Amino acid sequence: MALAAYACDPARSRGRRHAEPSAPTRTDFQRDRDRVIHCSAFRRLVYKTQVFLNHEGDLFRTRLTHSLEVAQLGRSIGRSLGLNEDLIEAIALSHDLGHTPFGHAGQDALNACMADHGGFEHNLQSLRIVDILEERYPDFDGLNLTFETREGILKHCAVVNARALEAVEPAYADGLGGVGRRFLDRGQPSLEAQLCNLADEIAYNAHDIDDGVRSGLISLEQLASVDLFNHFLAQTRARHPHLHDTDQDRRLLYEAIRQMLSAQVYDVIEATRRQLDATGADSVTAVRSLPPLVRFSDSMRKDSTALKQFLLRNLYRHPQVMETTNQARRIVRDLYAAYMETPSDMQPGFAARCEAADAEPDAMQVRARTVADFIAGMTDRFAVREHERMTGLHLLG
């Protein structure tokens, strides 16, 4: 399928941080996707939590399955809009690489621990992984991804962090600055990046409904109070009367979620096309200077927000979830304190980074960031095991 004029063309990529010859059989965005799939951080996502911790069940979503679902939704929408599917997939598969163990609970705890050392934010950590921390190539650190994939990974960025990023970005030939520039200029990323942001939201709302019902923490009766979901629940019951039996609730749930997902996908396609037509966006450069173009309709945005609020009240803040996340925060805090006190307890490469910086004026800053890198790279179960090894306490699992 031919790319639309406003799509990212790999032949016109702004390039990589370190120049490399093109591959004979793959575009630059395809190479980005392949590099992400083969990296260590991507494999670890299979044992990183989404909402329910790794030990709580084999069928709950993980960061890996979530990333695959975001990629599938993104490619489906992107195909209809004439966007670059390979770039969408590369961004979707890499957007959560920097997540800590234990989901947002782990991130919040690590951010608090790092308050005096620049904080911690998983988007920045994802970029740090693909730029620095992965060690796979002989001539450079990281994965050396294209600018377009890197900017898609960086969904959010405070001004102070954007300035820090720009200070170390390479000088691109077009003189437009690096991945932090748009946060200083209040510009927008590519449509492919914008789409991944929205596909992320669509995916986690849908699969958190599924996981929430599967866990028994929320019910179909509760979900009937959410207009967006109840519409498709009632529609499914009307079309498939045999699903009224309680032993068919699983099929009923799946079909209602499937219908809701389809409606959201079609809504995004239609609303985005209207925005593209209204603005006359005809190039990637034009897209970057316009307000966000990939969007829900106003009515779908309202309904989606109501669904998110329902999940926040009834699932994410459920007492059972809060109990485990409180323990998860403690694990992260305890690990951080222990490694700051004794860096040699970390794996050799991380311990060596701290030792090499001991004589430098910013030794504590380097130590804190190194500890954060080590903890953020842990899977749920490795963090639990490390905590038990160092404290004698078995808090989870």
C-alpha cells in the first residue's frame, strides 16, 4: 500500500545517532522493529506486570502482551490512514521498554527514591534503553534506532529533561534539533507516534476490563454502569440470546470488548480523517506544526474518559490491588536503599559503573542513576527474589 503524503517515509528518515549503511532487504523502520524484538529489554517485558503482578496468574496481561496488542491496533488503524505500519510497530513494541517491575507502583516508588537525582520516568527510561543501556553492537551503545522511532518512544517530557536531551543529541543535517526539541517548541511528533499514543489507551482500557473481570475484582453488572461498554454489552446480548446463560459470560465479555474495540478503531479513523481534511496536512513537516491530528471524536473521547475513570475507581484502586501494589512499592524502596548503600550487591556491570565514578564529583548522581537502571530492568519475579535475598522477607508471590 502506498504511503500517504503525511506519513513517514523511511527513505526520508532523519537518520540515526550513529551513521550506518542501509540494509539491502529492509527499510530503516523495519530494522528498528527487528532490533527491538531481539533486544534483552523486550524479552523481559513478558515478566513485567500490567495491572496484576506476575505471580497472580498466567493469563493476565503483561507488558509484552500489551505491547503486542498496541502494535496490532496501531497497524490496523495506520493501514486505513496510509501511515507507515513498520514505524508504528517499532514504536508500539518499544514504548514500554523502560517500565519498572510492578507497573506504575514500581515507577512511582522509584521516582520518589530518585527525587534528589533527577527523578524517574518510564518514557525517558525507554529512550535511555534504546540509546545507551542495550549492549549488542561493537561500535555503539544502545540500538541506534532512527529519529522517528525514538521520538515516538518519548511520549512525555518535562522541559528540563528536554533541554538535557537536546544537549547530547547529535547535529542532524536538517538542523531541526533532536527528540527533545518538540517539547521546547510545543510541536507534535509524527502521525505514527500520535497513533501509538492513542492505540496504547485503547488497548489498556480493553484488556484491563478483561483482566478485571477474569480476576473477579469487577463484574459485568458493574460494567453495565459504563455507557461505552454497556452499549456493546446490551447489543451483544440482543444479538446472541444464548449468551444469557451464566456459563457463557466469558463469550459475552469477549464479544462486547471486541465490538467496543472495533467501534473505537473506526471512530479514530473517521475523526482523524476529518482532522487531516480540515487542516490540509500534506507532509510530515506540516503535521509537526499542527495541533494533534490523531484523535477520537468528541463523543468517543467523553465515553473513553468515563471508562478510564471507572477502571481507576473500581480496579486500579481496588483494595486487593492496592495491597499488592503497596508491597511492590516497599520492595522497590528497599532495593534502592540497599543498592545505594552497597552497590557491589548489583550485577557486575552495574557495580563497576558505580566503582568507576566513585572518585568523581557527581559520584552519588551516577550511583543513583545506575541503581535506578538496575531496578528498572528487573522483572517482577527477579525483584521479589532479590528483595528476599537481601532482606529475608517474602512479600509477594
